[in-house]
Amino acid sequence: MRKRSMIAVVGPTGIGKGEVAVALARWIPAEIVVVDSMQVYRGMDLGTGKLDPSIRSGIPHHGLDLVDPEEEFHVARYIQGMAPTVQAIQKRGCTPLLVGGSGLYMKALLDGLCPAPGKDPMLREQLFEEGRQKGPEALYARLQRVDSMSATRIHPNDLRRVVRALEVFLVSGKPLSVWHRQTIPSVEKDDIFLIGLTCSRDLLYRRIENRVDRWVASRWLKEAERLHRRTLSMTAREALGYRELFDYLEGRTDLENAIRLIKRNTRRYAKRQLAWFRSETRIQWIDVGNRTPETVAQLIMQDVITGSDDGVTSPPYGTRPTRQRPLL
């Protein structure tokens, strides 16, 4: 097998990326770099999908538990820490195996960080308040007027990204889309292999719902109770799943409805993730179906070694397939 400078495994939440990455890392000399905007927080374990330490055993993992949940964290801090980590892995003669579903973080690590101005806390809070009062549609319409290109890349209900795009424009007077064209590469990647994991929508939704049920039956509620007693950052407080449990703990809903909302919102998040990754033409998709992580890892290895198309599929849910250059 020709050594790759990097391998990335991406896909929606609940698809089993972490388990596949661990299985793949047991085939090749690789260290895993977790590319996830929420797994950086210590103590936020079950609800962010961190693998159990027993599964990670023997495989170095980077990008986990970087900060306490009281701290705000953003993509620039992630790149500052993980870009040198990727380079160090390569110097050790190993392959960085990037795994995660945070599209913005993955893109920044692979292609560089946009040099747009940093956050303005007061302005950002004003924009969030406007979004809460008028609804995300009003902010999105405002973004369409000042930065139509960014608006086409952001879901109208993705309030955080809409706020960030407006913030950049209001602070700098320049659209975020213009700043993106000035992006500076983060790491050397002369030979990268991108794999996307997918499956039927029905199967993915069943995976998501079953996982939520397992987590709730385990220790997730106790984890949420511990976190609820702390003064969390805005990002941590709004983490998918936790915010619904916090509403339950504060008496705004019952547990049954909180669980229903977690499942619904996670399904919607998975759809947004797939929409993000569908725009990345470098990805080759593998339908995991009901295969075990070990079997999926073997399929990836077959593609890396032989360049065959066994198991490689079109992008998820009927999007137009793309052919990449030969793998060898």
C-alpha cells in the first residue's frame, strides 16, 4: 500500500465513524485525530458520541477533552492545536486518520482556516437575541442581502453560522465569502484519501433513535445533571441533546418529550451534515448498511490497496456520483 499523507473518514452522526476508524487504525500505522466541535469538552461524553475508552484502547486519539465546558471553543483554537498534532504524527511515520462529522472543522483542517476577524461577543449576543426574538428566518434574510454567496452555503435554520456570517460582515465590512477566498492552508496534504460513510435514511434514523435510547438508559441523564450545575459556555450549553435534557431538568418539559425532541433534532442534524459533505467532491462514499466496523474497514483497505470499486457507492440519497482519480 502506498502511504497516504492523511486519511479522513466523515459522515453523519450515528453512522459509526469512530468504530470504523478504530478498526482501520488496527490495519495501518495510524493515529486518530477526532474532528468534532463538541468532543473537545471534558465531561461531555455520552451525548457527544465519544467512544468508550475500552474501544479506543491501543489506538492514540487526539482532539478529545481539550477544554472544560465552561470555556468557549471555536474552530481557530482547534486548528491551532490540531494542525501541529497532524504534522507531528506524520513526522513519527504514522498516518493521521481524521474522523468526525463537524464539516467546518474538517474543512478547516484539510484546506486551511479562513482569516476572517475573530468574534465580537457583544455583537454576537445582539444577533443571537435578534434571532431568538424574530426567528432565524429574519437573520437569514438579512444575510442574503449582504452576503448571498454565504447564504447559499448555510441552512436558514443554522442560527450559529448565520450569526457568524453576519458578525464578520458587520465587523469587517467584507462578506465572509470574500474572506473564505483568502484561506491559508493548515497542514501539508499532498496525498489525502477521503471516505464518506452512508446508509439508507431509514437505517440511519433507526441507528440514531436506538443510540439515544441506549444513552438515556445508561448514564446520560446523570451526566447532564452534573453539567447543569455548572456555568457552561454558550456553545456547550447549546450542544445537541444536552439542551433538551437541560429543559427537562429545569421543568420546561417532561423526559418523554425531551427524548422525542433529541431524536428529531438529531435526525435533522444528520441531514444537514450530509448536505455539507455532499458538496465535497473529493469524498468517495461507502454504504455501510448493516456491516460491522471491521468489515467496513476492510472495504476501505481494499480501495486503498487495489483501487477497486467494491463497496464504493454514489453520494448519499441520490445525489450525483463523482469519479475520483485512481486510488493508486
